[in-house]
Amino acid sequence: MVPLYKPFMPELPELIKILNSGDLSYGTYAKQFEDSLKNYFGTPYVLAVNSYGSAVSVALACREIDYGSDVIVSPMACLASTQPYAVSGLKIVWADIDVDTGSLCPESVRKKITCKTKAIVHNHFCGYPGHIDEINSIGRKNGITVIDDGIECFGTLYKDKKIGNCGTDITIFSLSPIRIPNTIDGGIIVFKNKQEYEKSILIRDLGIDRSNFRDGMGEININCDIKLRGFSAVMNNISGYIGREQMKSVEYLIKKQRGNAALWDDVLKNTEYRPLQSAEGTPNYWVYGIRTPNKEEAIKHFRNKGFYASGVHGNNSIYSVFGDKNELKGVNEFNAQFTALPCGWWVDEIDYGH
């Protein structure tokens, strides 16, 4: 069976040396990983943190989106994308989705905005880009923070720009084992401006300004004030090293996945299966998404062919933890149809019968 997900891991010749060096916390390798990310996205305002949840927490703290505020979210997303907002004490308001892309419907978002709305979380479903310009425009017009939830879309393009450099206030990515790249665990935050980037450097490290936290004797400097609430969210050097090495293969891996998607296009043409669409962009093809009139039968069909098909995510609005259980027509339709097929770097042409 060709798996839907498979962690990638490059050769790590320096790993044992680092483990034995004692230099395990945030340091040289984590900074080098961040430098490679800055080069990749084409912006200097990039931070690496120790988890995707930490990325959400730092982003919310940076924008001062506090307990009890409303945040508009798509219920068609990974629980790792939605739970951090509930844990932060925010009121989840579900918006409907565009059934062609699986991402937020701009018109539904407009209708959900109230005076309590402080953020819009724009999930790009399974790596397929949503309506970024429209959602960002809604945010700007209403003075609402927009967070691009790129949990599965590292390398995805929108209007020929990498998500992470599309003018959104903040973009976050996951570095969990089945993402590309992965650091076993971790997250990435990309900021639109320098001030928020510099503020978040402090927030991710307990509010500490490391440049003057200790005095000439290495003792805590009593004249160094802590002015911001912060998290213990810095990335360790082992994860940074793994990330640095993974970045050397990212372009190749994503290119391979896009080639696999072209093979799926060929295999599925003139069938009942409709490829998932993207909003003026090019997915990274973390998976190859289709819509089908009978999801259960489609999953069985492709598994019988040796491909582990799956619906991947469910409708998060069914969970009582979020409070909002409103029925959404687009979500119900999409959830009943969407099926993901393996499209990763590990899939070979021979698997398709070519």
C-alpha cells in the first residue's frame, strides 16, 4: 500500500557531535535554519519555534488578541490548526468554505464579522491555496488581523508568490514529522513587518532580551526589565540542525510532488473524480485532492488499487469543545466529497502503472 504520508529525513552526519557538544538549546544551528527560511521566503522576518501550537500562541500574543475575543476559522482543518485558538480562550466562529478549494469563502467571512472579531484564520486546506487577496482585503477594511494557516502548505504558491510572502499579517507553518520540511516538531512564523518580528523574538523566549539579561559576571542583570508576557517556545539546536539539512532538499521534494500530481491528472482524466481546485495558485501537493460523488466508495477503490486514500480531516464544528455547532452548507458538501490520494516524494511512476 502506497502511504498517504511519509516523514522525510536526510543524512545527518553532525547529529552525534551536536548531541555530545552540550550546545542543545537555541543556538548556531537553529539560527542557520532560520536564515535558510528567510532566504526561501524572501523576507527577513521569520522565526522558528518549538511547535505549531507555540507558533499560534506567539502570533496571538504579538497581535494582543486576548482571551474572549472572536476568531473566524474554517472547520475543515486539522485539529492542530483549531485547538490552539480554543486553548487560548478565544471564541471560535466557524465560517463556510468554498467547495472548489476547501478554504474559506470570503462572502461567508464577511457575514461572520462583528465588533468582537479580532482575527481571521485562513487555512489553506491540504496545501491548496485559498482566496488570499480577498480575505486579506476583508481584514484590512475591518481592522482585523489575518493569519494564514499554512500548516500543510509550505512551498505552495499564490499568484506566483510563496505563501508566507503574500502580504498577509502573519503566516504560520507546521514542522511536524509528516510536513516538508520537518524538524520532528516545530513551527514557523512569518511576519509582515519588522516591529512585530522583533517583538515576537522576545515573546517566544519568556519576554527576555538576551542581549542584556545577564551582567558581566554571567549573573541575571537586575536592570533588565521583562515587559512582555512570553512563552518558552524557542527551537532547540537539534531541531534546527535537522531543519537546516531538510531545506537542502525542499525544492526537489516539492518538484517531485508536483510531477506526481501531473500523473494523477493524467490517470484521472475522463473519470468521475474532480481534482480539487486552487485559488490562483499552485499547491505543494502534500496530498492530491479530489471530489467524488461517493467518498466511501472512492476510498475503497483507491485502497484496492494500492493507494491509501483518506478524507484526512473532518468537520471540526461537530466537537463540543469549540461551542459553535452551526451547520454550514459548503462544509457539509465538501466533507462528504473530499478524498486525498498519495502524491508525496515517495510515490513513483510505477505505482500509477506507467
